[in-house]
Amino acid sequence: MGQFYPEIKLVHISCVIASGSLFGLRGMLMLADSSRANHVALRRCSYLIDTVLLGAGLSLAIILGQFAHPQAWFSTKLFLLVVYVVLGIFALRRGRTRASRSGYFAAALLVYGDMIGVAVTHRPLGFLLFV
């Protein structure tokens, strides 16, 4: 499977961009009080992208041996992923008021950016190292 590392990484990065873009679109629709933010087609597309993203991420983790010898940046990225998912759920569906959904959406975008920083730098603080 290691010989497919570049292709799997490309799929993973493409899905990260697609997933974040779709979340951003849905969040903007939510901010505009559009019922389309949770349209069934957008939700299903999100599930499909996120499933491929998770599969590619797990494949990369196996290739890199992250489960046998986990590194701090990888553990941080997994933790941030859980936080991002929870914030996203509250931003798009569970938040009771528009103001709270907006706050959850902003927080989710910050966590999304931090996950990318951790992935790019392979450091638990991600881009925060450069601040």
C-alpha cells in the first residue's frame, strides 16, 4: 500500500479542501438563514466527502505507522478533528440561536485552520509556532 502514498495523500488533501469548502458554504447559508444549509443533497455530499477523507487519512496513518508509534502532532490532529466535528454539528444543526450557531461556526473554522497547520508543520502547535 505504501507505493500508493502520493495518490492517497492527493485524495486526502483534495477531500480536506472539498470538505472545508462545503462546510464553509453550508455555514454561510446558515448565516443567511437559508433552509438550504441542511439540504439533503448537501448533507449527503458532505457524508461522502468526509467518508473518503477519513478512509484516506486512515490509510496514510497506517502507511506512516502512526498507530504503532503515534507522534504528538498526529494525536493533536485527531483531537482537533473531534472538536471540529462537534462544533460543526452545533453550528449547522444543534445551535439554538443564530448567534450561537455563528459562534460555533467561527470556532469550527478556527479549529479547521489549526488542523491544517498541524498537518502541514507536523507540530502539535501547527501554525501557532510562527506567531
